[in-house]
Amino acid sequence: MKELILTLQKEIIVPVEMDKVLPEVIEKMSLEEIKNIELVQGRKRVKLDDIFDVELNDIEGEPRVVIKNSNQKLKYIGSKMTKGEVIVEGDAGMYVGAEMKGGKIVVNGNADSWAGQNMKGGELLIKGDARDYVGSAYRGDWRGMSGGTIIVEGNAGNEIGEFMRKGVIHIKGDVGIMAGIHQNGGMIIIDGNADVRVGGEMKAGAIIVYGKVEEVLPSFKFEGIVENPIIKLSKKDEGTPVTGTFYKFIGDYVNRKPKGQLYISVDSNPDLI
């Protein structure tokens, strides 16, 4: 298989769309063909080797793309990828891993908004922080993330998991407002604190918060305190064991017969109830 190493030559002002540079694409191309891949930059098109130093190596295993000196002006990294690996040395721009179906993306830095938007499969690992709308739907759509795993080792912004249907989002830091808004399946795990309106208008799925929660919406029903729960998202689901003692809520009752599960750490929120 092939490994493509791209080194950004200099700082860029106008964002560049990287959606044509995918592991499954480069494994079928020669070095010259890869250098001539056209990328959208604002209102014009540029060739890959106009902005990157390009190196191609033979490797064992799955095809791989490595982007060095990366920054948030590089958008759509790994968008719609189905296999292989993308390694980002630096930050990633908007839509990293959008509509991703398989493979793995590792961002060794921060990610701009809409990381993993409408993700369908694979794994997206962000070693730093992520901004708003992690694993969300496109604007105006009601079909969000439907599979795969997103892990953010730092903090994330607002409206993570908007309209999420399946998959897992794990934020190891804090999150902003409206985590899991309109959630209709899948699981969101937040190790840190969560701002207001967690699970607003959720219909199904589960949200687990280990840190402090600013509020619980009054349209959630308190079910009791549970210890080391096994969280099931469907009748056929064997369940995911979770360690700790939690307040359990069901909601959001702005919807008819909601099945959303909200678990909030008792230790971090002793005065919540």
C-alpha cells in the first residue's frame, strides 16, 4: 500500500478543501497524478503540489495520508473516507471527518467546527480541543451522526451530537450548551462539565455526564439514583456498563413518549436533587 506525506509549504490565508485527498484514492494513483490533484481554494482551483511538498512511499497495511504543518485553513480533511488512515500533524479545519464511513483519522491538535458531521462509520480522534457541532447534522437536516466513534481528548463547544442517531461521542473535557440537542440515538459521554440545556428535545439515546451540570431541563423526569448502570439503547442491545453513581432522568418530555436517558454524576452534583 501507499503512504502519502504532505507538508504544507507556507501559511495560507484562503481555506483549501482537502476532500479529494483520501487514502482509498491515492492508493490507485502515481506520484505525478497525485501532484496534479485539483483542490478548491476559495474561488479558484490549485494543484496539490502548489501548496504542499509531496512524498509517496510504499508501506505495509492500509493506505495512509499524513499532513504535516496542518492548520485550520485545511477543510474537509478525510471527508467521506471509507478506509485507511489520515494523520494530521497540527490542527484541522472545519468538517474534518464529515460523512466519514470507515478508517481512522487522528488529529494531533485542535479541530474547527463540524468535526465528524453526519459521520457514518470509522473513528475520529482529536487530541486537542474541538469547536461547535461535533458529530452533528448538516444545517436544516434532521439526520445526524449514524455510526462510528468520535473521541475528543480536550474540550468541545456547543451542540455536540445534534440529531445524533447512532455511534459514540466521547468528550474527555468540558462541553458548551445544548449537548445532545435533538438526539435520537447513540451515546454521548462527557468526562468534564456540561453547560445548560443538556439533552434538549432528545427523543432517544443516552448522555452520561461525569462532571458538573449547570441545570437539568424541567421537561426531564427523575427516575432515581443508579449505581454502575448497564445502559441499553434498544431491546437487542446487550448494554454498555458504566462505572459510578448517577442521577437518572428520562426525557425530553417536550416529545411524545421520549426514551432519552440522561445520567449525571452524583459525586460531582451533590445538590442537584
